[in-house]
Amino acid sequence: MTGLLRYLRRNLSLVVGSSLLLFLVAFIVIGHFIVDVEDARALSVRPLQPPSWRYPFGTDRQGRDLLAVMVAGTPLTLQIGFIAGILGVAIGTVLAFVAAYYRGWADTIIRGIADIGLTVPGLLVLIIIAVGIRGGLSVNQMALVVASLAWLNPTRTIRAQVLSLRERGYVEIARMSGMSGPAIIVLELMPNLLPYLAATLVNAVSSAILASIGLEVLGLGPIDAPTLGMTLYWVNFNAAMINGWWWWWLAPTVIIVLVFLGLFFVTVGLDEYANPRLRRSA
Amino acid sequence: MQMLAILKRCGVFVVIVWLAASLNFFLPKLSGQDPVRTKLLQQAQLGGYVQQGIDEMVKIYEVRFGLDRPLWQQYLSYLGDVVRGDFNFSIANYPRTVWDMISESIPWTVGLLGMTTLLSFVIGTILGALLAWPRAPRWMAWLMPPLWALHAIPFFLLGLILMYLLAFQVQWLPIFGGYSMGAVPSLSIAFVLDIIRHATLPALSIILVAVGGWALSMRGMMVTTMGEDYVVFAEGKGLKSLTIFSRYCLRNAILPQITALALALGQILSGAVLVEVIFGYPGIGTLLFQAIRENDHFLIQGIVFTVIVSLGLATLILDLVYPLLDPRISYRRT
């Protein structure tokens, strides 16, 4: 326990990042006790009220209580990010191990697809997919759409890590003592990659949230769900900025900034943990 | 050997173009939508009642549009159209062609993205190099935390905040559009200044975020480079600090940055689309937003294809230029 505390004192990014995320979780949990989440639907409260004791975050033009929208919507946005991120890293890890451990034509194909896919602007491909299956996406379908590209970056970065790991002495010894390929991957390589996989996962979650918010702002999200991105879509749709309804965009903006800052600092912290050589330069 | 490598790289570009075109062709087919029937039903509803012969009408139109042919024939003729740059008519703005509308908004996006990418790359790289340099002024260390924090925020969110502060509260800069309403586009100084004033906020929201990323990666590379033996040797020779900084460290550390630039272009563009939408800037992003709102499939497909191909071209050029910058990497060895 004291060892952990001593480590955390050195790894400030991890502390800052996880506190930000814990703060958001606390906000969601406590919020569910204080606010009636049903008020996140349109026509629940008086429209366009600036922040007051009754509505601390104000209300929007369609009569949603923005505090309720934030309490109900933040977990939905995180849900999209985590589903897409976990799927992306899972697919990416499998492909990366196949490519980097067995090399050969599998490696050529997987690396080729990942390299080409990464130079293409992801948001535009997602737009084509989302337009194709138009007509009321649900939050989970949204996550699947985002996941369809979320494996590219993990594949590339994990593959590079595995390539350097597989030449290490202990892998060589395992191979010579007759261990099978899959066993080496699971028993020898995986444990050493875990901290690195965690950093990749957080990164993937962050990109997935960014992509989902992008689609939502463009109007391709789950129209009736109160996610953070959809709230910003309504902000833009109703020209809230020019009309001076500052509280409407302030709440989602602050929360999205907190989400991204939290995830970013956790990635930096995990990177440092996974890659102690960075410590000298940091 | 060198020719072969270049040809291979060009082959990758052709594959990108082909994939982008195929994506456009097959994804809408997979969704099982029937555009002819939908359109005819819409027309029929406008007329008040659905006629008896709607199935026959759908058949006739499908023959007329060539939709009765086998899929592979449709696919080939579609590829032929794409190669000739024929993206069809806009559905929502008939009789304007898709290409017409895209070519009108491309200069805006290229101008905005070109300027912001160049500026943020140069500023970020120099900043990152200085941040790693032990003899840089002390106060520079204070720049790191805000740069990091800004880097984690999406472009368009910073855009919203800047828009509120600089355009709504103090009204220094225009809030919306690419030029003032009622201004006549011309090559006069007044109009150019007007364009620059309108582009400042979108550009600022991209640059402030992007600079942090370039600074971070450059700082990492500088730290590694400064540990190299030849830098220690240069110091031992008593070379001037500035020479070591610019010729020994900076020049060597900058190369991975250029590779990263080729990879980042796609992400920058994805982010810029949303910035354009927020600011109503008359570029590709806003056009795409309109197309999505109006359900204009041909326009959406045309934009996505054009953007993917132009970015593919940009990365191709960067990749071909790279060996000229770095003699260590030549196509001969790969």
C-alpha cells in the first residue's frame, strides 16, 4: 500500500487523470440520486431557463433539464467509448499477435490494411457507414459503427511492441524448450504487454469517444439519446451561441473536456508505467 | 531497385483510390435501401395518393439508370465514372453537379488546413525542440502543462470556447461564415482582409490544439538525439551552442516529425470538418454537413471520395520527398 502511494507520488499524471475520471463517476452516481433522469427528455421542464437553484445547469430550448441530460448522457457517451475501445483493442491485439509472431503473408496483409486505413480520415469513412444504416441508430449500434475502425491504431502499435518483444532471450528459450506458438503468446508475451495494452485501451477509448462525438455533432448520432455529442448537435442546430444561451453549451463542453483530460493523463501515466525508459526524459 | 520502390508506393495510392471508390459503391448497397422506390414513393405522396403502377415505374426507372444489370457491370461502369471524375448530380441542388459544388468549397478548406497545419507544425516543432534544450529560458517550462491540456481537447470544442470569448463577448472577430454578408468576392485588399478576419478563429482553434502534439513528440525526439555520441563529441569540440542545437540536434530530430505529419493529416482533416461546421466556414466540412442534412447521397459520396484521394495524394508526395530529406533512408535499401 505504501509502495503504491510512493509510486503514485512519482507518477503525477496517473493521479491527476484518475482523479478527474473518479470525479466524473462521482458526478454521475450522486447525480442519479439528486436529479430525476426522466427530465433529460424533451418537454419535461420550462425551456431556456438560465442556471438557477432549481436548474443548476439551466434548461434547453426543447425543455430538457441540462443537469439531468448530463447525468444521463455522460455514461452513454462513456459507454460508446468503452464498447468501441474494448472491441478495437481486442481485435487489434489478436491481429497484432498473429502478424508479429507468425510474420509471413499474414503480417504483410494485416500491416498493409492498418497502414492504409490509418492514412484515411476515419471520420469520413464512419460518415459513409452511418449514412448507409441511417434511420435511428441506438447507442450500442453507434458503438459498433465507431468500433469498425477502432482496431486500426491498436493493431499497428501493439504489433510494433510484439516485434521487439519476440526477439528477447526468454521468448527464445521458451521456443527452444518446445513451447507452442499460442502458449508463448499467452504465457510469455501477454503478461509483459499488459501495462502497454492498458495504455493502448485508454487511448482507444478516447479516440472512440472523439469519433462518436464527431458523428453526433454532424447529426448522425442516436437522435433521441441525451449523449454529450447529441447535446452539442442541438446547441449547433438551435444556434445557441449567437442567441446567447451560454449555459446550454457550457455544461457539455466542460464535461467533454474533463473526460478527454482525464483519459489523456491516464494514458500518459500508464505509458510511463509501461515504459520506464521514458522516466529519464519526463 | 529505386524505381521499383517508387512504383510500389504509387501502387498503394492506386489501391487507396480503388478502396475509397468501392466503399462508396458497396456500403449503400449493403444497407438495402432502394433509392428509386423511395424517391418515387415520395413523389407519389406529394401527389396525394399512391398509384397502381408504382412497381412498373420502379422497373422502368431501374432499366433507365442501368440498375437492372448484374452487380459487377454496375460496379465497372461506376469505376469508369469515378476515373473520369464524374460524381453525378447533387440530389438536393439539381441541376448542379457534385463536382461543381466540391470544387467551389475546396479552396476554402485547402487554405484553412494548409495554413493551420503548416503553422502548427513549425511552431510546435520549434517549441518542442526548445523545451528539450537545457539552455532554453526557464519560463518555457511553464508552457508544458497548458500545451498538454490543450492537446487533449478536440478542435471544435476549443472553437466553441474561443467563439464565445472572442466573437460573442468582446466581438473582436466575426462569429460566422467565410466572409461578411453582402461583401462582393473580389481580389481587393479589403476583401482579402475580410477573409483573414473570418478565418482567424477557426484557424486559432486548430493551431492551439495541434501545436501541443507536435511540441510533445518533438521534445521526445530531441531528448533522444541529444544523448547521441555525435552530439557529445560536438560539445567536446567546443562548437557553438547554436550550431549544436540547429545543425546537430534539430535537423536529426525533425525527421520522424515529417513521417508523423503524413500520418496525422487524416486526423487533422477529421477534426477540421467539425470546426468548419461550428463556424459555418464555407469549406468541405460545411458542405458535407449540408449534404448529410439534405440526405444528398451523391454529394456525401463525392466529398468522401475526393477527400480520401487528395489526402492519399498528399501522403504519397510526403513519402516520396522523405528520402530526399534524409539520406539515411533511401529506397535502395528497402
